Amino acid sequence: MNTEITAGLRNVVRIYQAVSGEVHALRGVDVEFPQGSLTAIAGPSGGGKSTLLSIVALRDRASAGAVHLFGEEVTRVRGSALNRLRRDAIAWVPQRPGHALLPHLTARDNLFQVARTRRSGGGWGADETLERLGLTHRAGARPGQLSGGEQQRLAVAAALMQAPPLIVADEPTAELDDANAGVVIDAFTAVAAEGTTCVLSTHDSRALRRLPRVLHLRQGVLSAERSGTGEHASGQVRRSELVIDSAGRLQLPPEALALFPNLRALVEVTDGVVVLEPPDEES
């Protein structure tokens, strides 16, 4: 794999065992995250976003397929090598920010602890990170003294402190008002511009409008990709590209799928153009 690609998944499948039987959280995902890119994973709840992020962050294992980080296959990495990657190369922001914070330390000391653990000499220092996340005035407060939104911004600050090569964040703006959501998005944008690869899941339309690359995940399959920010004057998000996986599968968006009520399509290829249309009733 190209070493300029920070992370990549090749035909990754993740199956969980549940009381009701097997749950296919990911169904053959192919995706790459270039160095310094900022990517959002969007889609309905239960579509596999958190599973994909957990596999990229090496917090979960693929049931099948290959995972690459920094030009090396790490699908089955274990032991000290796994711990070293998690410590030095990957920052993780969980959905529940309290899981990323030490409750007995102040906000500033939480960041100092991250710096000691990460052992990186570059990137933002504690005071700059707190300032960028709007938390300078709360530097002496412990997590239990912070609001939910402040805790969420502190968890993001811990990830961005002396930022490692890869940051993976699960719904990092979910609890924030418009102003503070903008602060967090600005911080991710800034650290990506300095070379860190950022991958985050979100339902947040504010983030989706601003992030330069959005991948849509539905029923465990990447269905579409949008590059570029902004909206049309009509308010509709600009046209997305459908993703075709290595098995030749693609997912139609819901508004297109509604045109095929019998879940069958006639395919015609003429002069390099592919046309899909519903079969007539007789066929």
C-alpha cells in the first residue's frame, strides 16, 4: 500500500454473534484515508459507522479482509506491537467523552498526562490546545466539574494534544451547540492541515456541510462519497459519487431505490453509458 495512505481497509467484513444470530456490521468495505485528510463517516444508526472506526483505530478486529496502517498490514497485530501503535500513532475519541478522561486530574493535567503517554515532541502544547478548543478558562477544572459539552471538547483536546499521525473520533460534536461544534471542526481542520489524518463519524449536518470528504455507510456497505464542501443554492447537498466495492456492488440512495419496488433492475450498457431501469410488469 502507498505509504502516503495512512489507513486502508480491503474487503473488510465484521460479524458479531448475537442471541438472534450473526450480525453483519460491515459487509466488504474498501476505503483509504490519505495522509492529512479529514473524512467524515455518515449514515443511519446501526449502519456500521462505529464498527468501521473501531477497526481503523485498532480497537476491534476484522472478521475477514485486510487492515493497513502506515504502509503495513496490521490485520492481526497483537501484543506489544498493538499497544505501541495505539499509544504512539493513534488517538481515539469515544462517543462518551468521560471514557477518555482521568476524573482525578484537571483539564490541563489530563493533557499533560496524554503528552507523557504519547511521548511526542511535536504538535500543539497543552495551553494552545485548550485555547483552540475554547477551554482556557476551565484549565483548572476536573472532568466532573465540566458540562457535557466541555467534557466532549476536552476529549477532543486530549486527542489533538501533540497529535499523532491518526485521530479517530466517534461523534465528536454530538453534544455541542453551533458555536462549539464550529470550534471542534476548526480544530480538526487545523490539525489535518499539519499532516494528521482525521476520521470521524457524525450525524451532525453542521459538520457534514463543512468537512471536505464524506463517506456514506448504510447496512455495512459504503454507498456513496462526497468530496468538497458547500451546498447548492437550493439547499440540496451537491451530487455524490456512488461507491462500487471490489465485488462490483453499489448501493442506490433511498430516493433511487424507491424506483425499483421489486428490487430488480434491467441493465443496459450503450456507448459507455450504463442505464438501470425497472423491469416492465410482463417481465
